[in-house]
Amino acid sequence: MKGTFVAVVGPSGVGKDSLIDFARARLEASGRVAFVRRVVTRQAHGGSEDHDSLDAAAFAAAEAAGEFALNWDAYGLRYGLPITLENDLAAGRVVVANLSRGAVPALLARYSDAVVVSVRAERDVIAQRLANRGRETEDSIRRRLERSVAAPLPTSTVEIDNSGPLEVAGSQFVQLLQDVAGLVGV
């Protein structure tokens, strides 16, 4: 049985990691859904996603060694998804990862049956979330809000609005993952 890759995309501050964490808390124990830990050229701290860190040289070496299924650049950082995610796909699991919208073409070239979930939120909600992180200046927040990604998303993209309470969007995301994984009543 072959699993399904579910890519969660959307602008910074829409709550992608919050949705993923919400789903992880409810579905990881099922054994049917795997959540990918990204590798980033940024040190982890309390205000950022839980990720593995590599410096630029180590990231480049890992990339050259074929250790990433997908990788991309954004905001002056490098991001990668470990090739080991393919073990979960081969085992028939649903694999969930936070992905850049710009990396969707590479995703679909490698995993043609991937499901893309586009998370959106109202602009003022995104601005407040970015400010609450405490990682960026007001100017960098403005630039993030104005950023446009030219890569088109597939027509099959599932959209989730995360402007309101996390439980609303989170429940929608969990239901989608349950449907993809064939889970009932989890």
C-alpha cells in the first residue's frame, strides 16, 4: 500500500504549525499519520517551530548526499524534508509536512498524488501572529504580508481558513487527514 503526502502551505503567520500540532495531538497515536520534522538553517527556540537545525555548510552536505526528499530556500534560510519520509509513504501512512508554496511544483513532480492544503487567514490576524512571535521587525512583517508567491497551486487544493479559533480550522484539518488515511472515529 502506498501512502499519501499532505503538504500544508500558506503565508507565514496563518498558523500552519498550529494546525499541524493540533492534528498531531489527535492522530499521531493512530500509527496511520506521520508528521515530518523539517530541517532548517536556523536554530530552534521557543518562538519557532520544532525543527532540526543545520548550519549552511552541513545543510549543503546533506543535500549533496541525497538526505532530503524536498528542499527549498525562503526568507534567507534553507529548508529540507528528510528522505526518510519515504519509509512512511512506503508503509502506507499519510505523511504531513509544512511546505513552501514555491516548492509545490517540486512536490508534485516527486509525489504526483500529493494533497495540498492551503491555509489562509485574515491579514490583521496574520500581522498579529507574526508580531507575537517576536522574531521579526515591523518592516519584515510588512514585507511578509506583501509577499506574493507566483507558483500556482493545483485545482484540487483544499483551502482552510484559520482566522478564527484553532479548534475550528484544526477540526477541519483533522477530518481531512482522517478521510485521507481511511480512519473512522479517531
